[in-house]
Amino acid sequence: MSNPWNNRRPSARPPRATPLPAAPRATGGGGPPVRGSDELRLYGLNAVQAMFARRPQALRKLYLAEEMIPRLQPMLKWCVANRVGYRVVGEGDLNKLSATTHHEGVVADVVRQEPQALATWLAALQDGPVLALWLDGVGNPHNFGAILRSAAHFGVSAILLPAESSLALSGAAARVAEGGAESVPLVRLPAAPQALAQLRDAGFALAATLVEGGDNLFTATLPSRLVYVMGAEGEGMDRAFAQDCDQRLSIPGSGAVESLNVASATAVFLSSWCSRQAKG
């Protein structure tokens, strides 16, 4: 029986592979699971290329449309040199593999990066301004992806995930992040009291973000080492937790809509901190 994985030189025109079996139905918008909990199925050109640029050794399998061969030549050559299987497949197979039509002609199975421990992340920080995001209940993968994209754009040092949070990077989130998921590390927090203590010992202030009732973001003083705490979609932040934070901030608006969604609000909060740092 012939091997369906093509490890020949990518300059040769690869044969069209036989159709793949149907992928399992996706759950939570994250795409179908891949074999082994340590793997993640990525799709979307920027998401896959960002992974390859930063950690090519994480690549396990690559599926691509024939028209993507010229654009992915470096990746294909790396696959040949490192005996990583790649396969040219049709549009329907890519749709099944990714459980979406928004795959942009490329799907990859990669080793998942596990979140760091908070103590590990803090120990590696250098002196000076640092901005991080604590996601308190965010669950929608598309919002998560948009937050990662903004975090990468504004140079956020980490996304902090509560101990009890089930939020994890999915294929959907990575695609929406457009490569940003590879730039911003995920950090797993201990229980909230311990996390707050460790962050404050490292010089961080925590700012709760509220739909209303907080200080005006645009006039408030923002410290150089700051953690924004972003609340869940819909219900927002836990009020008791908000009171435990050092600041409570809101984005003033026209009142024409009730509020921004969490991803849009995150971009505004990040921009505001960065503008303060730029002014010195």
C-alpha cells in the first residue's frame, strides 16, 4: 500500500491524495480534536505561518490546497528535511479537517503549548513597564482570538488564566488571532488570593474593567506595571473580585449602545495604557 503522506521534494508536483474520512464535529467553535490531548489543529495562513516561524519543531502534520504550494515552499522543504508528513488535499477535505470553510487552504496538527505557571512567568520578567491581561470568565473562542490579536499588537506580556478556567487555545481562536497566539504566552494562575499576592509582590497593580461605575479610563492614572482584569461576555466582571482590585475603570461612551464587547473593550484598554507609556 502506498504511503498517503508525501515527503518528496516539494518542487515536484505532489499527487492529489485520496479523500480523508470525515472529521469529528467541532465543539465550542474550536475545530475537531486531533489525536492526543497534547496536539492542536491549527488552520488559517497567518496562524500556521506564525507557528512555523516561532516553533517549527511543533509541526506534526500539514494539509494544504494545491494552490498553496508556492506560498508554503519553505514549510514544505522543512517537512521534507525533517520527515514530517504533508498532504495536498481538496477543499472539501480541508473543510472537514478544520470543521470550517475559513481555513485559507492550510491546516496543521501541532504540539500544543501548555500555559506557564505564574511564578515561572514572574521570575523571567525584566524590570520596567509590563502589561498583562487576566481573563475572568471569557469563553467565546472568537473573542479570545480577537483579544490575542490585540494583545500581540500592543505588546502584552501574557494572558493570565484563572486556576478554574477551562479556556484554552483552539483552532478558531488561533485563526482569529491572525498569528498573535504565538506571540503572547498563556499563564495559569494559582487560586485568586495567591495570584493577587504574587502579582502585587512583583510590583503589579490590578485594574478591574467595568461597563459602568468605574473611573474614566481616559483620565485615570495607569501604573507602569498593570494587569487589566477583563470580565466575561455578557455579565462582565465579578463585583466582589472587582472590589479586591486596586482600580476600577470604565470606558466612557455616547450611550447609544450599552457597552463594547469584551474583545473591543480590551483593545481600547490596551491602547490607553500604551499611549501613557509612549508619553513617558
